[in-house]
Amino acid sequence: MTDLVIDRAIDRRTLADRLIEARRRTLELVEPLDDEQLNTVYSPLLSPLGWDLGHIANFEELWLVERIGGLPALDGSLGRLYDAIENPRLARNELPILRGDELRFYMAAVRERTLTVLEWVDFEAPAKQPLLERAFVYELLIAHEHQHGETILQLLQLVDGYEPIERNRAARAEPVAPGPDWVLVEVGEEAAIGAPADQFGYDNERPRHPVSLPGFEIQRRPVTNGEFAAFVAESGCEPPLYWLCDGAGGWAREVFGRPEPLDPAHPVVHIDYSQATAYAGSIGARLPSETEWELAARGVDRDRANLDQLGFGTAPAGAYADAASDCGAVQMLGDVWEWTRSDFCPYPGFRAFPYREYSEVFFGDTYKVLRGGSWATRRNLARSSFRNWDLPERRQIFAGVRCARDLDPNRAATCS
């Protein structure tokens, strides 16, 4: 699926298809659940799924029906209930939100109006409506629903007995190619980071700008469960979320209400920033900056990566060697988000668009940046410039670690 809409007349159908596909996936993820499960608070860090579904529809109504179509809201009182800024997650289930058939009707009614507006919206006058330039607002809404799909999967891991409607096990069977532990990243004089001007990207990915930093080394693949288990044993560090003692001196992992043996060859997942930092220090390394990470990811191919949710888990660490980045690093996209040492701050020349609350209000030293996407990230969101951010103590996100280190003139490193 393309990220750009070039021919406005032809691609109305493409946009409609992509909106429909995004909704189909959302509803597939929650289809196995009953209304009680949709409205259960499983974690103080996660909204009940019924609120998420209403928020997805209400966000769509605000941007694609009201602002683009100029139509009144179906129910003007819903906006305050589904405002993510105003309503803390823990309180969302106490609100008089839509439930059951009312929720399903609202989602369907909003989508019908969205598709009607799409038939006549004027893409030829972006100067009058900047939201329509390159169909930005439609890309924004598709991305918004995809991102909530990943959040939904965070919660679904807490639901006992959850069974997905569709599953693709191909990623787990990906072969692992041998290679060096570390690869060299040479920066060069023309290095730049950020989203290109002619592609969809969020405001915090812009503007694309030149960077200057010395070369460095980065691990060729993400850190594995086996490596992190050894670190836990040696350091006494808290284990990742969902790890359980297996009764035989090792570890198991329990998600979706089902314990399973911990595969030592897969990337470690559900660790927080301090765990990632401590592990890096234990091997004489550090976390990469987000600039270093993006430069190391140059040349990645998101079509050969464990993305798009249906794998319901990681591929072995070292897989997808045929789609390595230019420096030889593998799995830079997909499998697990990777913590960086960078605070979430604006790029030089940043301008908030289309609203301050998406990025600007989070800038500062409170949040850390994660890069790369996970198995739960939709493929069309995965790009080397994408900046995710979260509080450093959060572990419910699908986050792992890949370490970096400064160049040592006495140590050789080679690209694969």
C-alpha cells in the first residue's frame, strides 16, 4: 500500500479501500471478544477496548466528516468523552461511552458519512485546505487507526484464551543467517534524517535536516531472550513483563492467557528503558541515539520484515538478512520497537501540524524515543523516520533493545 496519493481522481477508490481495510483489521482483532470483555479494564495503562473503538470513530468523524466535509456531528456530546487528552485511561470506562449495538452503529454510521464525503471532496485546492495536500488528512486517519490496532494488541495479550481470527506463522519460520555481532555505520558528509518532503510523515519527523556525527558501531540484530536471561541471572535485574519462572530454573512467557517456553533465539520484548540501558552497560555498550538509529537503518526494506500484526509474535533474531540495511543490520523494522537514549524533542525548524497535541505537548526530557516498529505495527506505518515515544518506565509496549558503541581504533568492525 502506498503512502502517497498522487492522482486525486484515480486514488479516491484507493483511499476508500484503505479506510475499509483498516477498519476490517480493527474489527477482526476484537471479534473474538464479547461486550463484557470490550468494556473491562485490564490494565491502568490501557483503555478498555470499547473506548478505543469509539475514539477511533470519533476521531474520524471530527477530521473527515466535520472538518473536511463540513457536516455536523451525529452526536456533539461524544467529543468530550473520547478526547484522549482530557480523559485519563483509568477513568475512561466510568464515562457514559457508547457500548454494544450503539457503539457498532456509531462506527458504521461515521464510516458511511466518511465515504460519502470522500466522493466529492476537492483535492485540487490544497492551498485553501492544507489538510488535503497529498491527501494528508486521510493518511493521518488511516495511520491513527493502525496505531490503535497496536495498542489494542497490547491489551489483548492480557485476555485469557484470546484466539485471533487470522494468523500468519511465516515470520517464526524465517531462516537465520550468520553474521558479525557488530556492524560499522559510516555517516558521511551528506547524512540527513527525517521524513522526505514528498512523503507522508508526522510533524515530529519534519523537517528533514542534515546531521553530523562520527561513525559508530551497532549490533547487527536485536538482543535475544537468551542474552537477556543471562543478564537477569547475573545482575538480578527484574525480568521482562510476562516472564514467569518455568519451575526448572528457566523462564516461560505468558500472553493471551497461555504460558509457553521462552525461545532464547527470539528478540527480547516488553522491557523498559532502564532495563535496556542496564543491559547495554553490562556488555560495555550504550543505547544508540535516535539519529544513530535512523542512519543505521538506511536502505531497509519494510516488505521483508516482521510487521502487520498477524504473526502474533517475533521472528528469530538474525532473520531477514536478505533485507538488511546498508550497513548490514537486520530487523531494523519490525519485531520489536528499539529504545534509544534520545529525549523526544523537536527537530530544528519544527512546525506543529495539524494540531499541537499530537507531538508538541510531549516534547522535553520526560519521554524517550523508540524506533523501528514491532510485529504489531502495520506495514504502511513502518519507515526509518518514524518516531515513537513513551515514558521510560513503560513495559506494555512491544519494546526491545539493540546496542551501540563508539568506534575504538583498536577494534575492527566490518559491514556485512
